[in-house]
Amino acid sequence: MRVFLPLCLLFGVSGCGLMMPAHDPSQAWVELTNDNLAAIDVDQRALDDDRYFQVTPGRHELGVRYAFEVSASNIGNGAEPLPRDCRITVQYDHFDAGERYRLVTGQYGFRPWARLYDGRNRVIAQGQERGCGDPDLAVR
């Protein structure tokens, strides 16, 4: 029993950091669908939490960092996979209060892409690459 109680407390406290905050119905919520994707800023203002965006209605520019590996088949025979760390921005003019959006990312060879989807699964905005580099050299 002496071991059980501290373990329950430890797991209970550590789980709190993994929980997402409640969605504010007066704002739009943007879910990040990729584990290698981190929210870094809204309208060039840094965020406290890199797991999601919650923005006021209207126009916003979302900044994300997307990390991925370029496979050897895109580099050349005998090459090792190449890690990439890219900055992408997505601008959208019509975020609506209470709506949920999804930001999906992927890559074509060396180039990343991002698409913003609305609640009806329609693409409503495309991301713009703002620079890529080696993740070991990137400033976090």
C-alpha cells in the first residue's frame, strides 16, 4: 500500500501535462495532426503550448515547425536518410468562433507541405514554406 499510493500520485500528476485544455467556444481551435509538427506562433507572437492553436475569429497567420526525414530514395544510391526541420506558415482570413480546424502536413522529397481543413474536411488554406535546415542546428 505504501508503494501504491505514491505511484498513483506520480502517474496522476504526470498525466495532467498531457491533457489538452478545454476548447473556448468564443475562439477557433486548430488541431495539429502530426507528431512531428509543433505550433510556434500566431501572427508572429510566440505560443506557450506547441500542441494546438486557439485563435480569435478573423484573419490569422499560423507558424509551425515540421520535422521529417527525406528517404534515401530521394537522395541517391547508398545515401542515409536526411533529417529536415522546416518552418511553414499558413494564412487564413475567416476563422470562426467555436469551429474546429485541422492542420495536416507531409512532404514531397525535400519539400514540406501543409493544408488547413475545416470541419467539413475541405481544404481552406495551403501553407508556405519559410525555410528548412538540419534539425541538429535549428534553434528551438
